[in-house]
Amino acid sequence: MVFGGGFKFLVGVGCGVYVAQNYNVPNVKKLFNTYVFLAKHVEETYRKPPPKKDDD
């Protein structure tokens, strides 16, 4: 059981290294930061204004 899980992990790592070296893989961190920036921009643009206080 332990060897089966470890073998799958090592095969996955090996495939990931091969793909990263031989194909044009996008930078995931850069994509994530771009989507976070866009989400913040949309949230700030469409946020409801705070309720006004009546000081009368």
C-alpha cells in the first residue's frame, strides 16, 4: 500500500518535470495574481455604497 502511493507520486512528479521542460507551460503564480487583481477591481467597482448616516 505504501509503495503504491509513493510510486504514483514519483510518476506524477516525473511527468510534471518532463512537461515543464518540454512544453510552454504558463506561469501559474502570475496567472493567479492577475485573477486576484481583476477580482479586487470588480469587487471595488460594483460594491454597494455604505449607508448614509443622518446626523439630524
